[in-house]
Amino acid sequence: MNRKAVIVLIIIAFLIYYPVICGLKDAFIDDNGRFTPKYILDIMSRPNIINAIKFSFEQALLSSLLATVIGSIASLGLLVLGFRGAKTLRSLSIVPFMAPPMVVVVGFTSLFGERGWITSIFPQLRFLGEGFWGIIAAHVFYNIPLSLNFTYSSLVSIPREIIDSISLYSSGKIKFIFRKIIIPYILPALLSSFTLTFIYCFTSFAIPLSIGGVRYSTLEVYIYYYYKLMMMPHKAAAIAFIQYLILLLVVFLFTFFHGRTYAPPIGYTHYKLSVPKSFRVFLYVFTILVFLYLFVPLLSIIYTALYNPYTGKIGLHGFYRILSLRYDPGLGTELAVVYFNTLYYVLMTAFLSIILCSIIVYFGSGVIDAVYVSLLAISPLTLSLGLLRAYSYYLPPPILIILAHTYAAIPLVTRVLRIGFERIGRIYVDAARVLGEKGFTLYTRVIYPLMKPSYLVALSLALVVSLGEFGATFFLSTNKTITLAVAIYVYRGVRDWQASGAAATLLLLLTSFILLSLSRKMERWL
């Protein structure tokens, strides 16, 4: 390992792992500074925590299985059918995947909640908007695009010549083609997307908090309960430590599978696979239903924003309320402050994440995988707990929130910049070095111009991550530091459904505009 990579590791250790260690050490150190295992033992003896561990596993396992199966079949549908607009649909799938958690909550409750427009017609479907199955439905919605894109990338990485040869010599036997070619190629992608989905669902916060209630709380939700509501920081740290150990094991599995996932080459071509007519009809129907499931909840948010359940009338009260810059008693602050906070955090997150990830990619190419994977084991609330314990005496809440947003954006931004960096022809870099360019000037005059598309996508993803980040913001925020995402939750708490729907609509429009403006450019990073 070269000296530059060591420097990058030191920077990452100081910026990320120092606060995490500060937060987790409270699980073993009492108020007098003495080591004690009593907090871990106490937490592990509590039935509610044992049930939370079981529930976290159950919902993550079931959500991951359903999302992986549905997403992989849908990806096969896009490839096999090859209809006009298939590429566009795949590109658009990033919108539900990157949708802010509270937007998804509003979307599902507007469909399947107590006052949902679907449950008003089919009340039997209300179970999809609350409790256990409501959490599963929302998690599956979130992670279908992940499985779809992982599997699709593996499918199109299969050389066309192999498909044609096997099809010719097997007389078009689709079962043989699947068993000998397609399944071996996509199996690593399926396992990789499954484990990554499991991590996301296991550490879910906004959806169990809003849809599940106390009975269906994950470990992430209990970290919040014990620290913020019960004022027990040591026991909150103990829960975070237990969750961290579990995640380390799952992250190891993800690393193992992801390293064997095939990636499509640059300039890959899509192809149609010949399948029986009955199977083609099934794929048509299945793919249409999947994309309806992905986009109808988002579109139904407008229904919540316009319909007043108390009067039964359609109106713009919700939009009037959130677009006013005056003091809002429900939020406890001026709406102008909410918009300023949101914009300020977004811009600072984009700036810091781009700078930090550029350093990681350029100087730490040998440790990028370690950085990316290590961040997956740190949940948003574990990081927030650490930031509070490490820096709350020195840094104000807005800075802590910006740091939390930046850490949340690092994995995506690093991935995009890394791919862009690896796709630069080495001949250009070597030629520039021969001509005397090196260090900072080499990066700004040669590498950066060649990576402009990568930086544009990375910047957009950083903006979207910060716009929708809820868990860490909610954990760290005060009345004067809340964002638009937190405002949605607060409006739901005071039962102002129209205001929550209007705020969710506005946030969805902002994130969708950013993502859709670059949807085709993002395709190669999905």
C-alpha cells in the first residue's frame, strides 16, 4: 500500500470511524469511565430488543427476497421484450430508488392507508399501508430498482455470441439456456442485490417509524427511542453496537458476492432473447404491473396534497401552507428557515462530498473498496449517535447534520467517480505525466475534464441524497434546523395530511427533476 493510500485511510478513519467509536464506546464505558458489560447484558435480556432483532431479520429477509425475485424478473422482461421505451423505463427506475423515505411513506399511506384512495374502494388492501406488511410493501418498492439494475447489468454482460451459439445448438430450448448460461451469469448479481437490500432494510428507520409503529420497530428505531425519548445513551449505544456486529457479517457476504458480479462493458448492446409466446405474454403483464407498483405510489402523493379528509373537499390549502414563509406553529419555526436549511445542507453536502470523494478516488485507489464496504456497516443513526458524542460540544447541530449528509452521500459519489476515473484512457494520463503534469495540476487539467460527466452525475446524486435524508437529520435536528423531509414527518404528526402531501410533492419534484435531467447519463452507473 502506497503512502497516499495510507493518508486516505487516516482521513477516513478520523472523519468517520472516530465519531463512530466515540458513539459505540458508551456501550462498554460507564459514566465514571470504567469498563462494564452491563449495558450489553441488560439490552440482550430485554424481550422488546430480542423481538426487535427478530423482526429486523424477518422483515429484511422477506423484503430482500421479494425485491430480488420481482426485480430480476422485471429486468428479464425489459431485456427479452425489448419494446420501445424499455431503456427509458430502466433509467426512470432510479426515481423510486432514490425517492426520499418520507415521500415513500406519504405515497403508500395515500394509497393503502386509512384514508387511501385504493382502500376506499378495496378496504381489504389496507394491510399494505400499515404494520408488518406495510413495511414489507414499502421496502420492496424501494429495492425492486436495485435488483432490476443489478440483474440487468449482468444480463447484458453476457456476450451475444454465446447466446446465439447456445440458442442454435440447443434448438431454442429456453430452459437449457437459462440453466447453462443465464442463471450462472446473473446469480452473483442476485446474491449481491439480495445482501445489499438486506442491509438497507435491516437499518431502515423512516418507514418502520412511520408505518410500523412501536410494535414493528427495527433496531434502528430503538436506537432513537433509547437515546432521544428515554434518555439512555449507554443502552442506545449498546443497541447500535449489536446492530453493527450483525451488519459486519452481512457486509462481508455482500463483498464476497459483489466481487463476482459481472459488469456490462462500455458501449454494450441490448439484445432480444427468443422465448415462447406464453412466457413473453407473462413478462409483458409482469413488467407492466411492476412499473405501476413503482410509480403509482409516487403519483398518488398529489391526491394527499389536494384532498382534505376532514371536509371531503379538494383544495390547495396544503400548498398555500408550505409555500408561505411565515411562522408555522406545527413546525415551531418559520418555513423560510426550513427552505434555507434544506438548501444550505444540500449545497454544503455536495461541495464536501465531491471534494472528499475526489481525494479518495485519486489518491486512494487501492483502498476504495474498503472505504465503500466499511460505510455499509454504519447505519445513519449509529453515525448520528457518534457525531453527537464526539462533536456536539464543539460543533453546532447544522454542521453535524451536514457531516451526516456527507457521509450518507460518500458511497454513491465514490462509486460514480471511481467508475469515471477507471474509464479514462491511461494513455492520456501517462502522456500528461511525460509532459511534466503531476499532482493537482494533472487532476485539474487532464483528469477532471475527462471526468466531467462523472462529476455531473456524482453531484446530482449528492444533491438528491441530501434532499431526502431523514434518519440522521431527524435524530440531530432541532426546531431551527429541520429540513423539508423532516417537515413532512412533523406535519403527519399533527395530522395535517394536506401539508404533508404538499411538502412530499415538492420534495419529489425537486429530486425527480435532478434525476430525470440526467437519467440517461446515470444508466451506466446503475
